[in-house]
Amino acid sequence: MSSGFSYLAFAGLAAEAAAKKSSKGLFVRQPHFPARAKRVIFLCMKGGPSHVDTFDYKPELQKRNGEPWRGGSARLLASAQEFKQHGESGLRISSLFPNLAKNHADDLCVINSMHTDLPSHPQAYTQLHTGSFQFVRPSLGAWSLYGLGSSNQNLPGFVTLSPPSDMGGANNYGSAFLPAIYQGAKIGGGQLPALFSALTGKTEEPGPPMKNIDNPNVSRETQRAQIDLIAGLDRRKLDSDHHNPEIEGAIQSFELAYRMQDEIPDILDLKSEPESIRKLYGIGNGGEGDRFAKQCLLARRLAESGVRFVEVTAPTSWDHHSLLNDNLAKSSAITDQPIAALLTDLKKRGMLNDTLVVWSGEFGRTPYAQGLGDGRDHNNKGYSMWMAGGGVKGGYNHGATDDFGYKAIEKPVHIHDLHATILHLLGLDHEKLTYNYAGRDFRLTDVYGNVVRDVLA
């Protein structure tokens, strides 16, 4: 019996060593210092939500509606939304987000002094995700996974749900010069008829069988033999090349795909959730709201299963150059209930304390009207975003724009500062998290960025 237990221990160590070799470091790594957050759920609002209509209340803008903007032809446009104070903190949130305001005002850490470099969608969107609008660089999710590894070897450590094919495309969840294993695994996309069609081959709600995950004609033992054969051939090529990131990525992706068969079908099967949870998120309400509700619930399930970084792209545009009030109301209605439900669900499960939820677009909108006077233009000089859980202050406003919401003037926060802060909450020093490439050490924040310590709980 003693010999048998010793053998089991040895077998376990051998299996772990083999897994480490094949997955190139996806096992859990120790952070630089104690982390406040173990994982991130990034709720991406593509298009640039209008901050002066959502989280940045501007009484002076209301008073001076219709006046010329800086002596030009543009006119100031007051918000049509009602801002009220909510929760014990008295955080001001517009009437566009009734569920979020009612249930989570005291959980939100709103930064009203964000700014970024350019007011152009593709550049600003890529900078939001990678820190650079000029060059192909690893994404925030890839850096997070590179720094901390993954606690579940049967799932990707970084998953992106329905990312856009434009606005930088795969660069927004790519690994660039980091090893390929750190890039995001894409599930669904804006050009697909349904979120899960990439995996299920169907357009209805996910549930077994998984058409493109499980092959009923090939046994698991045969699949294992096939993958081992391919991996052996790839390693021979890798040995002769000495260094070939594409071959390394192929070996790792085949291995991960094989292991995913054990867990991903169950995770994507939202039918297993109680009806009360499905109702909480708004599943069954129809339209894009139903789709986003499923995305948010899936984000919780992925995070709960050990995925380190989950990004959810809302299936609605916030690029409201015209028909501002109607379109803003539609976008908010699609996202309000599912986001509030996600925070409620995480809190009830005891996960919000160590899950950092981030809500942001690539920039904000102007305080003056555009076109026919019923829209707002791009504004990169000042806008709002919020975080919740994961070690940030709840019910807190940080920084401010000017009286009209045009420019960040009090405690301004750049994208590099935001990235440094997110990494800090994950226990990573953004100046030490580096990767040597082409003769120099690269990092997410380049040579910039400061942790915004005022937002830390």
C-alpha cells in the first residue's frame, strides 16, 4: 500500500510536469504582492457612451442649454436624463440605469476624469485594450494571464464574448509578441447569427450536444493518439527551428481544445441555471437584451470556473451622433438589467470581493450638439467609466471634468493609469510585468502610467 501511494504521488507530479510543458506556464503564478482581485470581467461599451447623460452630472450644462459653444456655431446640449442620488453614498446616476442605480450605487467606483489620446474609434478602442493606438501590442487580458496564469487547465484563461471584427479586430484580444497561449479565446462575434454558433453550430440557446466541440465518430482515446502524433511532429519541427512561436501556439491550442471537451459544454449550457437566475438577468425578454443577458450570465459562469479574464462586448453601439435620446435609451435598456444582475449574482456568491468588474467605452461625447442638434460628437478629453468589486471603493466618484463635461480637469486619469490600476488590483506591478522582445523589455503601460490609489479600498 505504501508503494502504491508513493506511485500515485509520483504519477500526479509527472502529469503536472507534462501539463506545464504543454501549456507553457498557464499554471497559477504568484502575483508581485497580495492581490485584491483574482479575476476581471470587462464590460465593453463599444462606440463611446455619453458621460454627461449617464454618470457625469453637469448642472451648468443644464442651465446654459442652447448657448453657443466657445463662440462657434455649435450649441450646448443639456441632458434629457434625470440625475438622482442613490444609495447611502448619494452617487449620482442618470435615469437610464434604474436597476444599476437602485441596487448597486454603493458598489460603483466611478471615474469621471478619464481621457485618452485620440477621438477616433479604431485608435481609441485599440488603446483601451492594448495601451497603444499605433502598434500591435498584447492586450490587457493577455498581460493579465501572462502575469498570473490560469487556475483551470481545461479552459482558456482569457475569453472574449462576441468581440467586434472591426475597431482593431483580433488585436484587441491578441497576445502580439507574448506566447500565443495568452491570447483571448473568441466565442461568438458581431457577424455571427448568435453568440454560441461558433461552438454549437446552432443559433438557438446553448446546450448539449456541442457540434463543434465533441466528435461522436472518434473516441477520446483516438483523439488523444491523434493529438499526440501531431504534437510529436510539431515538436520535431520546433526542435529544428529552436524558436517558432507559431508552432508553440499550435501545440498548445490543440492540447487546450482537447481538454476543453470536458468542461466547456456544461459551462455553455445556460439551461442548467435556475429559472430565478435566468429571470434575474432578463433571459427570455427577447431582442438584443436577451443576448446580452446570456453573455453576462456566461461571464459569471466562466469566472466561477477559473477563467482569469472575461470580456463581454455589448451587442449595441453607443456611437450616438444623432437621435441621441432614443438611441441612448435603447442601448441602456439592453444593458442595465443584465449588468445589475451580474453584480447581484457575484455578490450573492461571495465573488464580487475578488472579482473586478470594469465598465467602459473608448471615449465619451461632447457637451455640444452635433448635426441637426440631436446627437453628440466624439470626446476623448474627458469621459466616465466605472469599476466595482475587486478592491475598489464603492459609492465613490473620482476626479471631474469641467462645468460642461468637455475636459478632465480634476485628478485626470489616462488609459495608462487605468491599466496600471487594474494590474495593481490583480497584484501585479505594471513596471515589473515585462516581456523581452526585439532587444527591449515591453510592458502594457509602455513608459507611462500611475496607479490611481484614491480608488483603492
